[in-house]
Amino acid sequence: MKILFASAEVAPFSKAGGLADVVGSLPKYLEKDAEIAIFTPLHGCIDVDKYGIKELENSEMWLTFGRQGHKFRLFMCKLPGTDINVFFVHNDWYFTCFKDVYPKWLDTRYEHERYIAFSLAVMEYAKALNFRADVIHANDWHTAMLPLYLHSNYKFDEFWSKTKSVFEIHNLAYQGVWFEDVLDFANMRKDIVYNEWGCEHYGKVNWMKGAINYADKVIAVSPTYAREILTGEYGEGMDYTLRGAQHKLVGILNGIDYDVFNPKKDKCLVKNYDAKSIQHKAENKKAVCEFFGLKYNPTRPLIGFISRLVEQKGLDLIRQVENELRGLDADIVFLGNGNHDYENLLIWLSNNSPNIRAYIGYKAELANLIYAGADFFLMPSKFEPCGLSQLIAMHYGALPIVRATGGLEDTVTGYPLDNSTGFKFWRYDGWDMLQAINCALGVYQDNYTFRAMQNSAMNADFSWKKSSAEYLKLYKELVG
């Protein structure tokens, strides 16, 4: 069985969010059962020398979009620690010219052109490489064009005649919406795809809707999120389409790669530890406090928050109870960037609070150190398809404080249940969040209960082993 993964980002080469971790980890656990190829753009931020990325011979290819030709080249290396080929689509006009995976302030039409060009290049390069995939696994709106191309331009192409498609929704909030003329740029048969049972959505092209309608299976990244997106509250205007596709919608929980996120081996930490040597976690807490200019106190709890600073992540709840947070008998450190309003909020809190500090930006090494140093990890998300941060935090012994939505509901066992691994609140409300935080701080004073919860969290198994078996079963059902 041959599986083709297509994604805008793949760890460790390029990363802006959890999508990269999924596409960079899941194939490792499928490798012994399937032949896998991963396609991703060659972003300007990718270090080709570090990973030994080389251009393939005679890889130059010209593709026409609208009336203009574009030159592509193909590069390749192995996914670290595996024998899986990762192919990088090179184009100076759309990808190599940027140092970010998702550059800010891009013209929306141009952003659509980038991923249309990438998707068509994937189809053509796979054909040139004679990689006749049994399943194409597309991820989020950036590669949602692939099921549409299979259904239209390549419908009668013998090479792709037996290929099935899987479309995975990592975040329904970003759907890829633009005017119908973008189909002319894509050289896509408008008479086939631009209708209400295709990609037409309120008079515009919606790539995600097209992928949901044309893919053979649709995957949501957690069972609870698969149920939530069928409702008006979480469906982002796509709930009626998803209810119509309910027969092919599956919720599979994401996992994390414990070879990558492992406090016993993590080189970013001041002192490595595991569940049996949890006392060494204190050295990392001391380092976090020193970095952020906080006075270290072994008996004072430290709360970590690592996230993109967008509405989804619950920053409005922070604003709602900011004065109460400033008066907590605990320290809070924030790491992230995004919406300028939220950045300014955290900068103000950092400058005007004795117990709150923020680092605006993202540093992977600092993120890992915060996971290792924090006693608690705050994730008050408005919605959360799966979430990987809470899984990493648990494995590092930082108990998550979460709003019970999506994957957070599926992965965190709330106090005071047996084998509790964290704390939950349900309403999207700052005062409910504050109550959960205060509950956590109360438990922190009971050393026996706190250590028991840390032990449960660090020993919880959210590796890819179980989830990958569900993916494999789904692929086999499609291929028959």
C-alpha cells in the first residue's frame, strides 16, 4: 500500500503549529505497513544543509496557471530516523522567497495561488516519480485542492484511477475561501466542482468544503471535535455540509512522538528527569524563573502558557480576569505571538505585574524549558481540535488546566476523578477559568495528591502507536 501525505508544514523541517508535528510523526508509525511519500513546499526557512536536502536530477517542471507558466524543481531527503522520502516542491515565486511558513500580510488571492500551485505540482511530480498512491492524505485547506483535482482534472487519468483520498481537518476555522475566478487560475473544471455539492459556498469557492464533499474519508483530529463540528456553535458555517458527510467523518485522536518530547533526553532542559526522578524538575523551574526575571521559590507554583496568540486560544478570558491573575499566589509565564492586541495585553501585564512575565515570539528551546519548569499548564481554549501542548505538558509533569472542549476533553482526566491528570472547566468564561486555577493551586499545597497527579500525567500514553493503528485500519478499508 502506498500513501502520499501532502502538508504545508512538516516537522522538523518547517513548523508553525501542531500540523507539522502530526505529519512529521505519524508516517514513522506507518512505515512498516506502507510505502510513504511526504510532499511539502520548500519554504525559505528550511535549512537544506542541516537536513541534507538535495535536488533530484532533471526535476525541473513547468506548469501553467491561468496564462502564466511557473518553474518548479523538486528536492528530497529522508525523514530523520526513517527511510521515508520527503519531497520538497521548490518555487521562487511562491515559497522559497519567504522565511516563514505562513508569512503575514499576504494578499489573500496570492495565498490561494501558492497552495493551488503546490497541490498541482504534487499531482504532477508524483506521476513523474511513478508514485502511484493508493491513498492521498491531504491536510487542512492548503492541500484541500487535491481531492478536487482527483475528482475533476484527473478523474479519467489512468495513473490516478484507483487512488482514494483522505482529508484531515486540523482546524475548521481556516477554510480557504475566495472568489470563483481562482478556479480559472487553478485550471480546474468549473462546471464539475463549482456547485453546492462541490466547493461553492455562499457564492464563493471554499476549498475545505470541496475536500469534505469529494474526499472518500474525512478525519477530525479528536473524537469530541468530530462531534462538535456537526453543531452550529463549532461548525464555522460548515456544520450542515459535515452533517451531510457524517457517514465518512471519523474522529482520530492525535498522538505525540515521545522520542522528540521526552524530559529524560531533551537537550533543551537544564536537568533531565522522568517520573521516578521528578525532583530534578525543580532545576528547570529555577531556570525558567531566572530567564523571566522572577524570584524562584520552590513552594510557589509556576503556571506556563505557550500558544499562538489568537482568539481561539482563550486570551479573552485572560483579559477578563487580568487583575485577579495579577494577585494570584503563583507566577505565570507566557510564550507566543500573533494578534497585536493580545501581544500588547501580555506586554502590559508583564510590565505591570509582580508575578506575570511574557516573551513575545517563539523559541522551541524556551518552550521545552517552560514545559519542564512549570507546575501547571494553562489552555483555556475557545475551541481546540486536538491540542498537542497539553499532551507534551503532561509528559513533562506540568498539570494542564483546560477548558473541556475538543481534544482537551478527550485527553485530560479532570480532578478529582481517579488517575486525574489535570483540571477542567466547561463554560467559556474567565471566572470559571479562575476557579479551575484556584482549584489547582489548592491541590499544589497537598504534596501527596499533587505528586500522584503528576505521576498519572507523566505515565499517560498518548503515543502514536494506538492512533496510527486507527489510521492504518481506515486506509485499508478504503483500498479494500
